[in-house]
Amino acid sequence: MATPLVSVLLTLYNREQYLAQSIESVLAQSFGDFELIVVDDQSSDRSVEIARQYERADSRVRVTVNQRNLGDYGNRNFAASLANGQYLKFHDSDDVMYSHCLAVMVPPMEAEPRAGFGLSNGRYWPGGPMPMLLSPRQAYQREFLGQGLFMCGPASALFRTKVFRDLGGFENHGAASDTIFWARACARYPVLLLPADLFYYREHAGQELQAPRAARAYATVPAYMWQALAVPDCPLDERERAIARRNVAFSTAKSAWQAVKARNFALAWYRLAGSGITPAEWIRYLRSPRRSAHAGVSP
């Protein structure tokens, strides 16, 4: 089999209910130059049995079973180490990839060699038609001064394999690992914004985002964002950093207040104490936010 252009990485843990539909959606892609690597993280249900059936029927499918449970993002990193393609496309085992997904994502990345990775979202990106290349500064402007950029899950991205490996993959921060990764990746590489709505993101009680620990994981995000604004290679200028800190402080205080209203006082305290914002910085930066839909858009 020739080396594929794209490695689709389906990471798997106890998803027998959704797995067949998820795999079939990949195999039905109109863009055909891919391999599908399924990496099971020690499932206790019929997930491996189902995946093996597709492996026997289709030479594009490869199934690996971990010797021990690596966790959500550890499993993603391991799956990436098995890839042969020039591009990596993560795919969750409970999601459905629309048949045009790879056909929409790959050609723009091939045409724009400056982009380290591409991002698609569940809704349109503001500011103009896609694809749109963002410099690190523009990416940070969108995240910190605009309507946001770092909210995308791993399945939203198409990576150049070399770039993902150069970045060292995902650091393990629980459910918030992707958000923290984008802050690091967008500071180093241009990102190509791609058309929206390329896959169906299934929401259900069994996914990581629905677990109580996910809220605690996301409570750590402001500290990483605050730190990203302080490092010397932050792509924003000093005026933009000040506005960005104001916006982070406001959103952190707002999320803590929401936890108080829900009578989750422990989470409220964790959001404030874990933010990395000092008392002096709270006094300086806690103001109404200043965001613009035009942030990160080339004039």
C-alpha cells in the first residue's frame, strides 16, 4: 500500500454504541488518499471486536490496542506516533465525519504551505470567506480580543504531521488540553481557517466533557492564558496584551460568579485561586470586556 497523504486517527474507549457509524463515516469520504488508524485504550466493551471487523474488510483500516490505558490525550499522542501520512486528522469514536470533510480540508492546506494546521468550526468564522490564513498575532487577536479561536476540539483540526510532532503533541491537562494546546501552537505557527460544519459532534452523558472533573480542568485555563500573555514571544503588542488581560480577568470573574450562583463554592474558589491573577492584577484589569468581531481580520 502506498504511503497515504492523510492519517485519520480514531481514538477509542468504550464506544460500541457509536463506533460502527463513526468508522463508516470515515470510509465514505469522497477524498480517498487516507489510512484509518484505530487505537483502543483498553475498552471493556465490544469496541475492539467491532473495529477488527472493519480492519478485516478494508485494507485502509489498522487497529491497535494499547497495553495500558493512556487516557484521552495520551492516546491521541500515541495514535499520532503511528501515522504514516503527511497530515493528521483526529476523529472521535462517537462523532460522524461528513463525506466531504477531507475533500474540504486537504486541498487548502496543500495550497498554503505556510500553515502549520487548519481549523474548522461548528459555525462560520467571521471576517471573510474561507480559507483564511492567520498569522500568530492575528490568531491571538481573535482569541483574546475577538470572538474566540481556541474553543475547537482536536477533531476540528487538520495538522501537518511534522508540525504536530515538533510541538510535542498535547500536554495532559484533562478536558482542557486542546484549548491550552491551541495557545501554544498558534503562537508558533500560522493557522488556516477552513469552512465550517464538516463533522457531527455528538453530545452524550458518557463523554469526557460531561464529567464533573471537566469543569475543574477548564478552571485552570485562565492561568495558562494569563501566562501566554506574559511570555516574551507573545505575538500581541503591549496595548493588545493589556486589553487581553482585561478580557481574561472579566471572563474568569464571570465564570466564578456563575459557580457561586450554582452554589458550587469550591469550583468558584478554584476558578479564582487557580487563575494565576494576583490581587494587584485583579485591581488593575477587572473591567468590562472589550472585544470586536473584527479582531484578527486583515484590513
